[in-house]
Amino acid sequence: MAGLQGAVETAPVSRLHERQSFDPADFPVPGGREEEWRFTPLRRLRSLHSELGPGDGKVSVVVDAASGVSIGNLEHGDPGLGTAYVPADRVSARAFASFREATLISVPAGYESAVPTWLSVRGEGTEGAAFGHTVVDVQPNARAVVVLDHSGSATYADNVELIVGDGASLVVVSLQGWADDAVHLSHHHAQLGRDARLTHTAVTLGGSVVRLAPSVRYAGPGGDAELRGLYFADAGQHLEHRLFVDHAERNCRSRVSYKGALQGDGAHAVWIGDVIIRPAATGTDTYEYNRNLVLTDGTRVDSVPNLEILTGEVAGAGHASASGRLEDQHLFYLMARGIPFVEARKLVLRGFFGELINRIEVPELQDRVSAAIEAELA
């Protein structure tokens, strides 16, 4: 493993993902002018991006596994770690170098269940940094659902490896329900085998600063990835989602659908969607979109879709981004029918987020997310 940690990949992936390494020293400390860091409030990261000393933060991890799913731990340096990705920024590399023990969720070949496995991450305070690592290994032709549930107060950085074998299917729901003072930087790295399917849903509601970076790499033809997300930024919150889909195999599909709402002074939402279609990825079918609904003055939205196409033989490729205010006519229509203003806003938000919420594969999370969004409005 020492050899892996010292390796540096300098071949270009795209202009935003050019350097990859397991060694944090291979990444300079960001100053805020770098393309990948220019939207992130570095001064609020509590040195997660700069200091290299060991963390002493308190974060507990508890797993409630579905029947038939195995849970284990991997010591730092285990050769099974880092097989699905190489970190592409300093915080991800630091998290990989600093965690003490990884959580392994292993789904055996041929296993099928819609019952979710829950991994609960709870912070016990913001003093000191904490680092984590999770591996979800879904063997060929298996079907599994995993929920990553974050809560409490923390200064936390982690990596999540999602390995989806040939013909397998994995549903992941990541809920960022942190307390108002939490800082969380997380990278979710998915590797899809031949004819594998991944559905990844990110729900980001809590935290002071949350930066979530899901990425997908296809390791065989016929892979299918659906990346969904919804977020609600309140006053002072910085919620950032940076996605990267690497189409390097033929006949693969990807869909990215993210929606967000913002209210309150200083609320800031960032969405970056990077998709690359490599020369060998003929037959690719990809589309990504991001929509943001601005509820009050004093907010800021940055939405940047990027599509890099290196072959002319694609089935489809496109992107869209839109940000706008809550339309007065929608509220007027409802209020003219006797619905109070507060209830009218809730109805509009339900309609805006409803499609994504209804597609969450865990019913109890649908109710929980809906209630949390209404609580934000209250």
C-alpha cells in the first residue's frame, strides 16, 4: 500500500481533474484562486485543507446491516483500500492518509434485497478534525440499498468507495443532516462494472459548510449511473456539490438531476457538474441538469455544468442549468383561493422537490426529507 500512496497520476482526466495522488503533499495548500476551490470558503474549513497532523475529533460510526450483508473493518494500509479511485484533491488525500479504520460493507454475489443497510455517522463536537473511510463492495449480480446518515456536530472529512460488480445494482442515499456548526467534506467514488447500475441520491440540509463530491468511473461497457440531489441552504450555510462522471467505456449511460432552494442572508449553493466522454466511449448517453429556486434576497447561487466530448459517436449528450426566484404568480394563484402565504410557499416547494423526493427508494426517508424541508420554511 505504501507504493500506492506515493504514486502520482499526471495524465489529464479533464482540466479540473488533472492530478491524482494518495499523498496529500502532492497537492499544494489551496489559496482560493484554484478552479476547484474558488467557490469554497477556505477560512471556514477549520484547516481540513491545510494541516497534515492526525485528527482527534470525535465521530462515531454505527452500522445496522440488512440480513445477508457482511460488515467488517479494514486497517489503514489494507490492500483492499483505494482500489476504486485515487484522490483528486488535497482534502480527499488527507482523509485517506489520516483515517484509522475503514468500515467495509460487503454484499455477496447474487444477493438481492430492498431492505437498506444503514450506516450512521454522528459527530460529538467540532473540536479537532475527524477522518473516515467507507467501502461498499457489491459483488456481481447482487442488489443492495445503503443509507449514509450524518448528524451531530463535527469537523469531518471522508472518502466513500462504491464498488459495483458486473451486473450488480446499488442504491445509495446520503443524508447530510448535520447540526448548524458542522463542517463536512466528503468524496464518494463509484466504480461500475459491466452492465452495473448505480443510483446515488444526496440530500443536503444541515451543516455550516458541506462539500460533497460524487464521482463515477465505468470499468466496463453497459454501465448506468443516476445521480440525484436536493439541498436547502439557509442563512450563512454553504452547500457545495461537485460531480464528475468519467465515460471511458462504450454504451454507458448517466443522468444527473440536482435541485436546490435558498433563503436567508449569506446562503450559498454551489453545483459543479463535470462530464467527460473519452474517445473510446462510443454510444454514450448522458445528460445533467441543475435547478435552483431563490426564496429571498441575500443569497448566492453558482451553477456550472461542464461537458467534454472527445468522440463524435454518442447516443446523446447535453446539460442544462437554471436559477430563479419564487414566482409571484404561483403564490398569488394559491393565495387567491384562500391559502395563507406560508402554506402557499410550502405547496410550491413541495411541487419543486416532489419528484426527486418521491424517487428516493427508502420510503421512510421520503417522509423525513419532506418534513425537514417544511421545517426549513418554518
